[in-house]
Amino acid sequence: MILKNIKKFALGIEYNGSSYHGWQRQKKASSIQEEIETALSKIANHKINVVCAGRTDAGVHSTGQVVHFSTTTVRKITAWLIGTNSYLSQYISVKWIKSVPENFHARYSAITRSYRYIIYNNRIRSVFFQKKLNYVYKKLNEKKMFSAAQFLLGEHDFTSFRAIGCQSFSAWRKITKLNIFRLNDFVIIDITANSFLYHMVRNIVGALIDVGINKKTEFWIQELLKKKNRRYASATAPAQGLYLSSIEYPLHFNIPDSKNTTIFF
């Protein structure tokens, strides 16, 4: 049944990015966006375009991606949810779907975005975490990494952690949380900001790894931040191990909270 009224929906998406060339639709490569739009279009019986909260790179995963789309097609929520999932591969899952007001925007309504980066830190590699975690065989000092990370809290010019090709007008971002802790052989980095520059999280992780293996001091992070020059920074950390964990929105939108979703831990 088709109505003239347009309705907007928000979806929570979980995906394993190992088999895709990133979120964004591409002409000659598989993308998460394309697969989701194709599945939704089959349920809606018309072409669906989705907008995401944060585009992820090739190999990056998510437990908390949020997207929105508009449609004139009337379906029960369960039909959208179960029907869409039936057309998706085993690597993508719609976790929830809800009707949202017209002024909701998955990207522009977001207050913060949170990522989790997981490192398997052991002299011997494991066969179970391929493409899921980053492997660092040198012993990491997570306490030293945490100390260094505190220099990045607050609002700064993050040019030193901005990848070449970043199209953002400004390099100023505000990090509100940067926690680092160890669970046995795993070092976990949780980071929250209002938004992120291209490869910003992975560049920060790369620098913190150099601190953790005693290649750099904690205070080097502060110096690097002040230099505002990517050439002085560390190598970009690999995509595997990075998870978009949650998106925060104003409470009145009543968007489900994915912060408590377990990512290995």
C-alpha cells in the first residue's frame, strides 16, 4: 500500500567490514551502503537512499552505525526489520528500526561519535582474530599510553592526526573521552568526539602505539599536537581492530543507545 505521506525511519546497523571497501557506495567495489540500500529497496518496492552517521573505511567494523531513509511505503516495523535482514549478507545486520521526525538527520543531528580500537598484544599471533583486531607483538605499556592520551582531550587543531585527502573544512575537533585499558592480552582504546577527521582515530592509535612500545614519550603526543603537521606523526594504525561503537543524539529523538553493546569485551 502506497500513501502520499513520506515517513522517515532511523536504523541501527551492525556490520563486519572485512569483506567490503568501506561504507560508501562505489561504482566497481562492494560497499555496505549499497547492500543496505538494495535490501531496503526490495522491501519498499522503490529506490531507497540512506544517509549514515559516520562513513567508515574499508575493513572497519561497526556495532553502532545509525542511518536514516525516507519512504512513502507503509510496512509494519517488524516487516522492515526482518524483511531487510533477509536480503542482507551474514556480515550486515539491522538491529533496530524506528520512525523518526522529519528534522532527524543521522549525520547532522549526532552530538558525539564513539569508536573502540582493540589490539591483541602478545608475542605470538592468534589465528582467531584475523581482520577483527590489530596485532602488536611488542609489549605495550597501556598506562603510559593512557597518560599520553590525556593531552588530546578537549578542543584542538588535530592537523597532525589528519590524513592526506581529508576534505573537512576545519581540523578543529573536540575529544570528550579517551580511555585506554588492558584485559589480559588485549589493549582497548575508547575514544569519543563531536566528530572525526579522515583517519583521525587510526592516526591517534598509531601514535599511541609508538608511545606504548617506548619508541616515543608521553609528552611527544603533546608536542605532535602543537606541531600541526602530519609529517611528524606515526604511521596510521590498520583498519582491522577499529569499530564504530555508538552515536549519541539529543534525547528527544529517542534513538536506542548502543553504548552497552559488547565488542569482544
